[in-house]
Amino acid sequence: MESDQAFLEYVVKALVDDPSAVTVERKVDEMGVLLTLHVAQPDMGKLIGRNGATAKAIRTLLRVVGIKNNARVNLKIAEPEGSTHPAAMRSERGEVRNEKNRDLDELVDELGSI
């Protein structure tokens, strides 16, 4: 396990109520290192924090770890299964599906059938 991945896992496990559910996937590409973080649904609020403050702090710390290792480190927080957050409810095209979009899609379908 790389140092950035181990660091993220250590920090997040200290913050959440269910550390056994914490997993970190690491992918390296031309843009740098992408760490994808998975946590249990009830721990998402603690991980993100008020107005995203905790997530922003973790990203800042990962940037410092990346500088030390001469790499750009990015963090992606994955939506857990069964999430009710709008970002987790995406259509096949990647658009957020909510009541307004659904109503608009129904109207477009109705217009198309005329």
C-alpha cells in the first residue's frame, strides 16, 4: 500500500464510526493519483463535514502528502449504495434526476409523440 493511500485510510478510520467499511482504491494516470474513498452511508456526514470543511481539510492534507512524494493526489468520495443524496441518483447520461428533470423529460416525451 502506497503512503498516500495508507495515510488517507488512517485518517478516515479515525473519523468514522464504522472503520471496517472504509476502503481506498488507488489509480495512477497522466493526471496524477486518484484515491477513491468508500465509507458506510451513516458516516458520510462526518466525512464531508459542515459545508464540506472536513473533506476539504483531508484534500489539503493529501496535497501535502503528494508534494512530498512528487505526485498530484486527488480524492474522490464515492456515494455509498442506497444513498438518497441527489448526486447518487443519476440517469444514464450522468444528469441528476430530480422532480424538475423528470417533469421536463415527461413533457419532452409528450411533445415528441405529437
